[in-house]
Amino acid sequence: MNDTTTLTAETFEYKAEMKQLLHLIVHSLYTHPEVFLRELVSNASDALNKARFRQLTDTAMLGSELPLEIRITFDAEAKMFTIEDTGIGMTKEDLVGKLGTVASSGTLEFIKSLKEQGAALDGNMIGQFGVGFYSVFMVADDVSVETRHANADSVGLRWQSDGQGSFTIEEIDKPTRGTRISFRLKDSASEFSEEYRLKSIIQKYSNFVDFPILIGKPGTEAEKANTIRALWQAPKDSVSAEEANEFYKFLTGDFQDSLGYVHLSIEGSVNFKALVFIPETPPMRPFTLDQENSLHLYTNKVLIEENCKQLLPDYLRFARGVVDTDDLPLNVSREITQSSPQMTKINKVLTGKVLGLLQDWAANDTGKYAKFYAAFGQQFKTGINSDFANREQLVSLLRFDSTQTEKGTLTSLKDYTSRMKSEQKEIYFLTGDHRETMLNNPNLEYFQKHGMEVLLLTDPIDVIVVPSIPDFEGKKLISIDKVEVSMDAASEAKEPSTTDSALLALFKDVLGEKVEDVLPSKRLVDSAVTLVVGKEGLDAQMERMMKMLDKDFKGGRKLLEVNMEHPLIKNLSRLQLADAGNPMLRQYIVHLYEGALLIEGNMPSPAIFVRRMTELMTDATNSSSRSTAS
């Protein structure tokens, strides 16, 4: 260094408790050593902000003509690192009080009481106070700070320490305002003398700092490392949709524009600014509730947490963007936000604003809402069972396939109720895998005959979500697989005759414990038999889900409903009347039952079913051949 020392250096001893705290900071408090650069840039930015504010009222301040900027110089061969700002600078009192004293006396007493109690020192126990500078000792053994305050009568000062037992302060010849921090990197931290590494850290944590961050090797022209404007800080009306989408692409790495965004500046019980985007498509990975990517949390444009899960509920974590607030208490490392009422308030406001945006699309831009729902509907629906405060709004945003919509077009519960028949008191739904298969489900026949709409729930998560909605606008949601479905026209069904009763009794005898009961059907029109949920069973889709989760899951027995007007059933009745002991009768009954299992996707052994079908067809064709021959 070329500065001339004009006073003998004074040595200051750290207190014993301070040594412990410094050891904690260096070895335990920070998860990633790279945050030292974030902390130094943040401190430099704070100093520059103070200088900018003072320039407004003090034309006599030292270096009033200096540009407000941060310069980082690195030398990979020498492993040297320097960061310099033209900020407000520090006085001797500042050096002793800010760099020489880590915490207040209250904090020291707190640490002493912990020691007396035999408790371990934990970074998460320490309150909010400025120790970010000391993170530099994770990457350096000795640090030098040269500074001069903006007061016209200030002097240059140098603070030096190895972060162990003491620090020194001496007066130096420093003509310019600001602070310069320099050190040699430890061998284990040599990566931080590489340009690409430093730029990546700045772009990750400090890209939106207000002031230019210039970076370069000694003797070369410095290059600006932070290039993107912090749009969330700008007035909403000054940000165009094109500019917002360019920011979104930079932030997320997505090559598409977002579907839309909310730009917030909230002041009141909680203060924050935010720019929150809804992507057009989900990330290229399987659906998971534990989304890795979420909103980034900033304080004064400095990244605190890259994917802060506390900012939005699970079901909205597809949203991407930035939240910037000064209201949150942080632990000493600023890496993990502490649980706080402020975070709860921010979460509540953000959730309401995102839901408001979706509500607007649902009402005024159905095409955009359909895109959103196709991409994130599965995750979004889970909010029904977790966000009870917004449950009513979430239910109104649900969309379903239906027997009265075209393929690819979904309907809301409100639209469904507007089409209900005057005598209809319930909302009906059917679960299954595919629309085309479900439209041929025997349980739909009655509803189709009488022109009653049925929701077709093809999303596996619907079997968990929909049953948890007890009613919509006073109308219960009922699975048509359930026997309790109330049908006013059911009185049209005739009471079974003696012959019919005998056949039903044979069905019960053949099927035994496989079914809960066998009943004449009041819902079938074209099919011979169907399975419906009785007191014991789950609907078919839920049973399939349970079997995927537990290979030993058996499921409950179901009711077999028999269409006594079907030609095949009438034929069986006549066959029984003619020859009650005919062994083929039992084969036909088992085959009808297993055909019903096949339709709902719960056939245990399709191979046996096909073999029996072949045998029955062989027997039928043999009989036909004999009749023809005679």
C-alpha cells in the first residue's frame, strides 16, 4: 500500500465473549462461504445510499463530485481481493463501534446467561445486529479496511484484524471518501479470485443493487456486473409488459413469456414490494407439491433467500418472482427468515393478490385461465384441503369436464348449477381415467336418459378434492357410483316379479361374499348390470389410488345392480325357470359380475375373464351350429 501512516496504530482487544461469537460467525453461522461477497456488497450499498442522501443537502461534503459506485478487483495468481465504494465512509468511532463491536451489551449478557445455563451457542438464537462484515473471515485470515468519512474535516483510517484476539486502527493518508476492504484469500477460498465465480455470485445475490458494481483485474478496464433493473421497485405504470417479461425470463430462465403478473407496492401493517409471475407451462419435472422454485426474498434489493417457501402456500408455489421487504426479522446470517407475524401478513396479501389475478382471468379471459388450469390445475386444487380461509374462492375457480361440454372444454360449478333441472337438488359426478371411457359407463345411463349433467372427474386428485366439498350454493356433490343418489323418477322402476326375485337370489348365491348385495337397478337403461358403492365401498377411482399406494389393499364390497328389463337378464330368467340347475347360469352370472369389474378398472384377472368369455362363445356357437345342422 502507498498510503503513509501518520499515527502509531492503536490496538484494541476483543472481549472473550466476542471471540466466541466471532468463532461462531466464521465456522457455524453461514451455510455457504460465497455469502461474504453478498454481505460486503450490501454494506457498500448501504454506505452509498447514505452518501446519496447526504448529497441532497450538503454541497460541502467530501468528494461530492465522485460517482456512486462499487469496484471489485481480483488477482487470481496472488489470490488478492479488494472491494471499494465511494459511500459515506467511517470515522474512528464507527470503526470501534461497528467493526470492533459485534453486538450490544444486551447480547453479550444473553450469551453469558447461555453459558451459565450450559446451553450451546446457536446462530438462530442471536437477534438482528450487523455482523455481515465478519463473514469475510470465512475466506480470509487477515483483513484490512481503509476508510474516510464524508465529513470535510475527516481523516483517513485503517482498521486491521485477523478476527482472533484484537484489531488495530491507525491514521493514513487517504484523499478520497469511501471504504476499501482488501485481503488475501485462503487456499480453500481461491475460487473467489476467479472472475466468472465473482460475477455469478453478484448476479445471484446483488444483481439489483442500485449502484454499478464494476469488476476487473488490477490495471484493466472494469466491467459492470449488475445489469438488470430492479423492476419491482419501479412504479407499476412505468413498467411495460415487454419489460416485465424480459425480467421474468432473466429471473427464471424460461424462454416463454409469462401468462401474466401482479406488481405490488404494499404499505400499512406490513411493507413490501413484489413482482409475481404466473408461468405459461410448468417446469420440466414430474408434479410435486414440494416445488423447489418459488419466490425470491430480497431486502433492499439484496437476495436473502432464493426460494422462500414461506411467502406463498404450497398450492401456489408455481408462481415465480421477487418480494422485497425490510419488515422481516432475520437471523444473524440473513440466510433463514425467522417465523414472524410479518411473514404471515405478506403471505396473506400475496395469496389474495394471486387469487385475484386468477379470478380476473376466469371471468374476463377464459382462454388464458384455461391455459393456467391445464398447466397448474392439479397443484392448484390441493388448496381446497389446506387453505380454508380462501376455500370459497378456490371452489369457484375449480373447473371440470362434463357430459354437457365438448371435449377439451371445462365447466365451473356455478355454470353447472345454472344448467340444472328445476327438480334437481344435487350436483352429480363420476370418477374415471378417460372421458371416452366414462361416457360409456353404465352408471351414466339414467342421467343421460333424463338429460341430467354429470361432472367427469378425470384428474386423480379430484377423488380427494371433490368429496371434501360438502356443497356448492346449497347443493350437495354426489358420486353417481353411490347408492344414495336420489332420483325422483326412480318410482318408474317396477317391483321385481317372483321370477325376477328368484334370479336375484341366484345372483346372490353365486357371488356370495364378493358383493355387499344384489338389487334390481333403478338407474340402468341399456346395460345389464353395474357395480355401485354401498355402505362399505369406495368409488372405483379411489380404490385404484389406494391399490397404487398399498398393493395389499383389498377395497370394500359393492352392490351389484341388475337391469331386470335387459334382454339378457330376461333370457337368464327364462333359462332358470326352465332348468334351475343349468351350470351355465352360474358361468353367465360370474361373467356379468367380472364384466362390471372390468368396466370400472378393477378386474383382478383379465386372462381368466377372456378365457371364460371364449368358452361361453364356443358353447354358444356350438349350439347355433347344431341348430343350423338339424
